[in-house]
Amino acid sequence: MNDRRPTLHDVAAEAGVSIKTVSRVVNGSEQVSPDLRLHVQDVVDRLNYVPNTLARSLKAGTGDTIGVVIDTIADPFFAALTSAVESTALESGLNVVFGSTGYVPERERSQIERMAMQQVRGLVLAPVLGNHEYLARFRGSFPIVLVDRSFEIDGYDTVVVDDRGATRDAIGHLLARGHRRIAFVGRDERFPTTSDRLDGYHDALHAAGIPVDPLLAPRGQAEEDAAERAVHDLLGTDDGPTAIFSANPRASLGVVHALHELRRTDVALVSFGDFPLARTLEPAVTCVDQDPHRIGAVATTQLLRRLGFDEGRDRIGPAERVVVPAALIARGSGEIEVPR
Amino acid sequence: MNDRRPTLHDVAAEAGVSIKTVSRVVNGSEQVSPDLRLHVQDVVDRLNYVPNTLARSLKAGTGDTIGVVIDTIADPFFAALTSAVESTALESGLNVVFGSTGYVPERERSQIERMAMQQVRGLVLAPVLGNHEYLARFRGSFPIVLVDRSFEIDGYDTVVVDDRGATRDAIGHLLARGHRRIAFVGRDERFPTTSDRLDGYHDALHAAGIPVDPLLAPRGQAEEDAAERAVHDLLGTDDGPTAIFSANPRASLGVVHALHELRRTDVALVSFGDFPLARTLEPAVTCVDQDPHRIGAVATTQLLRRLGFDEGRDRIGPAERVVVPAALIARGSGEIEVPR
DNA sequence: CTGAAAGCGCTAACAA
DNA sequence: TTGTTAGCGCTTTCAG
């Protein structure tokens, strides 16, 4: 299990040449006489020589990986995003390390510190709520692209969805169907995106001249079970909502389950974020589609540009903010009219 | 963006001590006079010094990451598995790099080669179908734990679900409800697990003395849309199945959708692998629960043991095979009796 | 308790 | 065309 892996030296000794020659052969570069190259290649294969990227990187002063720091890879949204990061990075020969924060600021920080130690070339980060001044320490060493969450801190490339605008539109969609009592479920202080979506919700209500009822936007139910309970509570009252806006796909699962249990097919629903079977349910669930894959791909492209992988574009320049559009997919649940 | 990161030398120079002293302080080790340590620590903070893991690893001859190679992180099964690997690895201070194969043997190989170059300490691999002799090259360098897919090649630690047995039980569950024409959907030659599940299906039918009808187990529909079409085809015939076994959760989504479109609530369904909303559907979907999180955790624990992180247990020994149990969760769809 | 020197595996000058 | 030498940043003898 622990035979020392062969090094350039071993190969050189075995082949009776200098290590530099082996290096040249391994890197496919330069002029090496064909017969020598063949011979060396042979020894390389026979010894199962594998170049040591660590040493290479140490020499080069920079690694060959990029880091992805997210809430948790178990979240389908981030899984899709990370998948896109990987495939985009791979095209440029970069590996991907990831670390999850579990929504804990300290863990975010330690993950990033860890990656800095690993000499990552760059970082894609979905920041947890909290102070991010500490990032300044790292930005001198490698570019950082923020994803999904918009941030007060300026100076970072950012790729986000227009949470506020998309939510405003979604609520408008419900208002157009006559709904006046629209609940906002899935609110969670840990997620800045939720606040933005809540803002969009307020925007739409204000624009329509509808007073905000705080009871319709309770707190702390970003997760499936909590959202489920919230819906039970909301619909258990006399003047419950006629429509529900669910602020994230996990919450939506709970909302859907609750509506189903209560047999309330009369309540309209729009989900921020698509989820499996949304089209299958009865009624099919109208969603705001976030396209995590696109967010990841765009973010990585931007990172690669900052790293100089994009020949065509300049690697420096002011921080950019890309807003990935989110489309409303009308499937039925969001088109339920208000009962008269 | 590219100020050279400070090194031990820089800190040493600034603090007016030798690099070794800085090294000692950074590693919190040994005896350094308290005042000196304080002073050095101060300079470290001021310069934003971050140790270079690459150099450390080069010196140590081994890295601080473990690799995970899977089909794609976008698959919820592997996302959950990878998430478990990460949290388990993190407890031992190891980072996680991942690479996806996209079901392509060559990509699997190149990903592993890449990780070998990166000096991963160990590997968790969900092997793609194909020849894996090449793995022998690497096993001398680092331990490899195979997950999810059982393998003919001996000598590797393996963590799998008892696909065959669990499927046999699931089919038995349907047979007990009187079903005799049970379809097998989601079959795909790319996945060895599918073959094992198909074997289990055959086992159960044979045990019940029911002849196998190849038309009930068509090929090539592991994905949602293909599975959906397959169900339409199967139920479009005169002697269609009265029950469906779906061999993976992605396929199940398609099956559910098709059943819903066809309004066939009379057809029984058991899904191999749980999925969101399975409990919400009408009828709720009976599933064989694979517990990917557990598979990942067990695999990583085994890997850590091979790496000597588990003080209590020996790091060497013959390859072990852990079979993680898969429980049948009866929710309704699998308990539909055959129509008389 | 602290420092000097060697070397991990590799590449990039610079020679030969 | 090929080899020698000097580090990359760090840890580890072995001295002071």
C-alpha cells in the first residue's frame, strides 16, 4: 500500500538519462530525440510514473484547483451549480475542491482559509450571511466570484438571480388573478436571498396598494417540515391566504405536502425554484426557474477570465455583476383565480 | 490581485527570527518562549500569512485531500453521498476534491489519474461499467474504496446496497399483493446496479414460478423522459403490467408522471430509491430507501481506517465488503392489490 | 529554546 | 539535443 511513488529521479536512473530529459518527455515538450523519448516513455509506463502536481504547483507558485464554497452539496440547487462549475473548470484543466458551510459563518471562513492554504487558483463562493471583511485578506491572492447571494460588499464579481424583481413579477402574477391575501412562506434570516425576495413581495403589494399583513409572512421556515407547518397554521385561520408564494424549492416541498393534506386545491401557489415533479402534481406547480447550472457556468467563466484563461478578454477590470434571468414557468397552480 | 503571498521567510525577516521559529509558532508546536511566540504571531497576523499546504504536503510526501469520483454531482444520490464523505473527511482535517465521469470510462480514468497527480490520500469511487485493471496502478499509492457498485475485481474495500436482495424483496412485496405482470423500468446497461436489480427481479419471479416476459423489462430508460415513454408503451398494450418496479429514482419521476397522465391509479409502483414528494403523491410512492448518506459515511470511515486515522483499528487487512441495508418504505403505491 | 542546512519533486535558466 | 544547478515553501535533523 505504501511503496513510495516513483519520481523523476527514479525514472531517470532507470532509463539512464537525466531527470530533465524525463521531465521533457513527460511534458511532451521540447525537442528530444525520438528514440530517447520512446525509451524514456517506456520506462515511465513500466514504473507507473505519475507526475506530482503538488511539486509542479509549488514550483509554479500556483495550484491547479479552484474552490467552491456553498451551503451544502446535498442541496440540489448547489449540486447543479457545482456540477456546472466542474465541467466548465475541467475544460481549462482545473480541478475542483468544494467545502460546505452548513450556513455557519465560521465554517465558511475556515473552509476558505483551508482553500487558501491549498493554493486554489480562484474561488466560487455562495456567502453565508454575516460579515465578510475577512475576504479582503484573500482577494489579493486569488479572485473570488460570489454566487447566488448579492452582497453589500463591493468589489467582487457577482452572479445572481434578480431575486427581488423575479419575486415582484411572481407576486404580480398572483395579483393579476385577483389574489389579495398572498402568503410568503420559506422566509429565513440566514439567507440574504430570502430578504431580497421578501422585498420583492413587498414591492408588488405596495404597487398594488395592498397593505402588508405581517401574519402572512411568518419567519423561520426555509426547510420542508417547517414550511409544511407554516401552511397548516396559515390556512387554519379564518382569513387565511388565497395564494402562497414559497421562497425556495425546499420550502415548496413542504407547502405542496401541506396543501395536499388539507386538500386545498383552491389555493394558488408559486414556487421560487423548480423542483422534481412540479409538473406532475395536480395542479402542476408554477415556478420561478433559477437555473443554477447557468449561474455556476457564468461564475466559472468569469473566474477563468480573471485568471487569464480567456484569451480574448482582459483579466483585469472592475468587478462585474451578472444578473441571470429567472423565468416564470406557468403550470397551473399559479394561475388559480381567487374564489369569489 | 497578485501580490506574492507572504512566506515563512517574509514573516521571519519581518519578525527578526529564523524561519524555523515561525514554523514552530504557526504549527502551535514545541517550546517557543511565550513572548517570542506572541511577537511572531503578531507578525503572522499582520502580514496575513497563510501556510502553504502544497509545500507542506510535498515535504510530507502526501497530500491532505481525498478524492471522490462519481457519475455526476448533479445526481441527488451522489450529492448526498458526497456530502457525507465531506463531513466525515472534514473531521479528520481532510479536504475533498471531486470529479465526475459522466458515465464515460475514459473520463473516470483521467479523473483518477488527475487525482493521483494531486497526491490524494485516498479515493472513494463509484466505478463506471468497464475494465478496471488500470486501478492496480494506483492502489499501491493510495487506498480506494468502491461505492454503490459491486465489482468483479477483488481486493477493494466496497460499500454497497444489496441491490439484488432488496429488489427481490420489493418484487416479493408486489407478488404478495397478487401481481403477476410486473414491469421493470429504468433498466440501463451503463449501470451495474441495474443489472443486479434485474437479477433480483428475476429471482423473485422464478421463486414464484412466474415466467419472465422480456417485454416487461425493456432496455435503456434510466432517465426520466425515457422511463416516462416506457410506461406509456407498457400500459398501451392489452396485457400490460398491473405493477411497476422502477429501478432508480430518476426513472421513478418519469414513471410517476406517466401514470399521472394516464390516470392509472390502479397500477402499483415500487421505486428503488426515494425521491422528494414521494410521500405527497396520491397514492404516496412505496420506495426502497438506499440511504446514500450512510453509504458515503461508511465508505469514508473505511478509507480513514486504511489511512490509519482510526487509532483503534488496524490499517491493513483484507478488503472488506460492507452491505448497507435498504429498507422498504410502504407508503401506498406498492400496496395496491391486483384488480380482480 | 533557537537557528542553519538539507531536501521533498519538479521546472526553468543556463551550460555543455 | 541533453545535463547541471538553483530554488518554489516547508519541515526536519542536527547543532548552537
